[in-house]
Amino acid sequence: QLVEEDGNFVFLLSSETPQNLLKWLGNVQGLERMGMAAEDGYYYKWPGSPLDRWDVRMEVRADWKEVCGLMMQTYTERTTGTFVEGDKVASITWHYGSTTPEFGALQGKELLNHLKDTMAHLPVEVVMGKSFVRVRHSGVTKGALTKHVLNHYTNRGGVDFILCLGDDRIDEDMFNVIHWYQQEASYRVFQG
């Protein structure tokens, strides 16, 4: 119902591909009125845009993904229940949520450090989520897309209310942008 109300702009930011988002949300009424971002903001569509029209935030190099994939595959071979998700344009992820939690987290931290050392000279960020390690192209984050969206609406009169939800520490950059936006707002309305 939120997307049906005049004056509301709803954005859904996800790490999933555009195809998966549309498959999972295909039956949602008013979906075309919703803004969406896929692959942590690499792809996005504005509210009101056709569902098959996705813009790209920035062009990215992908030559680093092969090296990351090989390193992640090594950890997959030695950690039962893990897998590499390499179908995204601007990121590659090693998932360890289906293995023993303690061992998975230990392997994840080791892989995180190994990737950070190896990828330090490339335009990428290595981040750890609840049960995964992701290498993503610098600038392709939910936070960067959130800032882009907020700037868009700020230049068109601003917003009255923002609700931002996330479920992982990888969403922190999005919350930091919201916090920055709130501090920079020229006025604030509090209702008590």
C-alpha cells in the first residue's frame, strides 16, 4: 500500500540480481511504482520506470573477480557446506552459512584477511556479512545508491520521512548515509 499513496517513494535495495527481484516480487501490486536497486546498487530503477528498464550506476572492472574466485574456491574445497556466488557484475561472494557456525566464521575471517592483502591495490572492498565474505567494486554499495537517491529527491524538494531497514552489517553504509542526511537537513520535524 505504501507505493500506492501519492507522495510516497519506496525504494527496495537488495544484493540480489534484477531477475531474482522481479521473480520474487512479480505479484506485488504497484511494483512498477516502486524504486528498486539490485546487486547492492549496481543496477537500479526509479519509481514509475518500466520493470524492464534498469540503469547502471557506474561501469566497473571485473578482472579482479577471477583471482577472488580462485581464492574463494580454495576455501570452498576445504569448508563443507560453503559455496561461491559469482554471477553478479560488481561483486563475488563466498557463503558459509550452511557450515558449522564457528568453523565457518573462522574460515571467513581468514579468507577476509587473505583477500584484503591480495586485493589491496585494486579498486575493490572486501567486507564480511553475517555468513559471507564479499569482494565488491569500490563505489558499488547500498550506501552509495542511497546517497544517489537522497540527492535526487533533495534536488526536487526533499523528503519528509525516511524508513531504512537492513538485516546485516553490510547494510551499515546505508545507515551511515541516512545519518549523514539527517544531520545535514536544513529542518527537522519531531512529533512526540
